[in-house]
Amino acid sequence: METLWLDPKVNNDAMGIAANLLKAGEVVGMPTETVYGLAANALDGKAVSKIFAAKGRPQDNPLIVHIADFSEVSLLCSALPQKAKLLADAFWPGPLTMILPKSEKIPDEVSAGLDTVGIRLPSHRVARALIRAAGVPLAAPSANLSGRPSTTTAEHVKSDMNGKIAAIIDGGECTVGVESTVISLAGDTPRLLRPGGITLEQLRSVLGTVEIDHALYETIGADEKVSSPGMKYRHYAPKAAVTVVCGAPEKTAEYILKNAKKEDGILCFDEFAKIFTNATVLSYGGMHDLEKQAKTIFDKLRTFDAYDVPQIFAQCPDESGIGLAVSNRLKKAAGFRLISVK
Ligand code: TXA
Ligand code: MG
């Protein structure tokens, strides 16, 4: 299949062409404020199954449904808890996905057999225009091959998906850089399933108590039952094995300096880039610049693939604010191979 490259800044018809492809049951790479997504008509099980084929995604991993207006929730969900309304008022449009009881409109391909569905109202102008033009909600996982780092530019999407999907819309670089926060409102207490663009602190300021799923802290066994199926697969992984070094930045830098060999890769904060002279060094933002770290983390993980490094040592960010999401992506990329230094 030839993959069309659509740039709305250059081609006035870009959005119309993409919307028609979606209406015809095809898959389109679309920008969002978090990461690029692989979109298809969420109400068409056959279209959705093409997403799984393009990504090589395990069938038991459900997809997020993207909407352009809050009113669409009532069509897609069988109940709307008061807490969901509070969160929508505070954080939609934006990088938050709510897991809610699903309505019978949601095909099994989207929910992977669960009785819930993830709903997100993105803030990206192009994403919302596309949902409106297609006239249907869009199911969309991150637009990477399954297991690989997520995609934050249209070029990333092309490198994973060229020839596999009908089109890619170039909407520039994603502004957040890590995926949406996933919170389940299907049980009694709200539960954080994936940290992301909306921080835990922000969620707690609206909801009070928010539980944290244990999958954020450990590797899940392949047979274990988890509340979010995506948690149990290795994710975000560059080709080389990753070791995440946690602790005060000066100490983690010291550890890496001692242990990295010259053929290894090092992912560090900007402040330390100069001290590592004898390895392949990429820096991903200042040690206190959590937003920049979020914005660049996936691009840096992808960049290491171009160098033939056997392993990568990464300085773990501060886990406050969006740092919790960045450290979660790094730890998952490492398969939770962590070293703590005092
Ligand atoms: O920012 C984002 O959320 C991006 C953009 C494209 O919107 N999308 C994204 O989708 O990251 P994906 O499929 O890569 O990650 C969605 C995560 C997966 O871990 C999946 O298991 C979980 O959300 N999920 C989806 N539906 C769920 C459900 N009904 N119950 C529990 N977890 C669910
Ligand atoms: Mg993903």
C-alpha cells in the first residue's frame, strides 16, 4: 500500500482526503498534543482491526476512543460518573483518558473484550478537525510498531508505518511528548493506570483520593491479570538494552561515568552531557526541565537505534509532575532494569 503524506499547511484538501479515507474504513496517522496516533473509525470493527495489523499489536490490548465534543460520551458509555464530569471540566480537551463503562456501540475490537472503554478528547486542532470531518469517533493507539518508542513527529510515524497505512497527516512536533494519562473511573476509587500529560497532582487536586496501579512500579508477568492490558508488554524499547539509574543527578552521573564503556549509549540531562567524553551521549533536557524531557524522550530513544550501541544507561528524572510519566516510560523501556544510587 502506498502511504499518502498529507500536510494541511501545504495542501488545502489534506483534511478532506484523510476524512474520506477514514470514512472508507482506512487507517490514518494523525497528530495529537501527546503523541501521533493511528486512527480508524471506532464504530467499525473491521477498520479497527487494520490498526492491530499495522502495529503488530496483541489482540487483547484495547484502544482509546477519541472524540471532538463532550456530548459524544453519552453515546459511547453506559454510565457517566460524577467524577468523570469533574475531570472533563478540569482537563478536557487535553491529555487525559478516562476508562468508563462502555455502551453497546463500542465494537469488541476496540475494547478487546472488556466491558469498559477509554475515552479522550484531545486538544490538538488537527485531531479535533479530523474527528469532526470524519463524522465518527476515532480509535487510536500510539502510531509506533508495537513495543517501539512512541512517535512524536510525522517522520517517526513514516519510519514505522510507511506502506502499512493509507495516509499520514503531518502536524509538526507533538507539544506534550508523552501519552495521555489513563485513569479508571470504572471502580469505586479512581485508579491511575498510566501517568501522562495530566499529572497525578492535578488529578488529586480535583478528585482527592487517586489510587496508583502497582503496574507503574514493576514488571507484570505475562499471565498475570492486569487492569490495563497494555501494562504487561515491554514498551517504548529501543534496540539496545536500557538500564535506568535513579537517584540525585550528580550521583547517577557519577555511577554512569564509572560503569559505561566507550561503545555504550548514555541518555543524560543537558548539564552532564560534557562530562561523558567516551561514549555515545544524547541529552534530553535540563535536569529540572521536566516538560522538555517529556517532549524529547521518545525521539532520543529512537535516535539511539541509529548508533550501534549494545546498551544504554539513562539518568532517571525527578518523579514530580510530568516527570512521573517520563520516568515510567524510561523504566518500561528498560523492562524495569533499575539501579538506585545513594
Ligand atoms: O496520548 C495517548 O493516549 C495516545 C494518543 C494517540 O491519543 N494514545 C495511546 O494509545 O497512547 P495506546 O493504545 O498506545 O495506549 C493506550 C493505553 C494502553 O496501555 C491500553 O491498554 C490502555 O490505554 N487502555 C485502553 N483502553 C482501556 C480499557 N478499556 N481499560 C484499561 N486500559 C485501557
Ligand atoms: Mg502505545
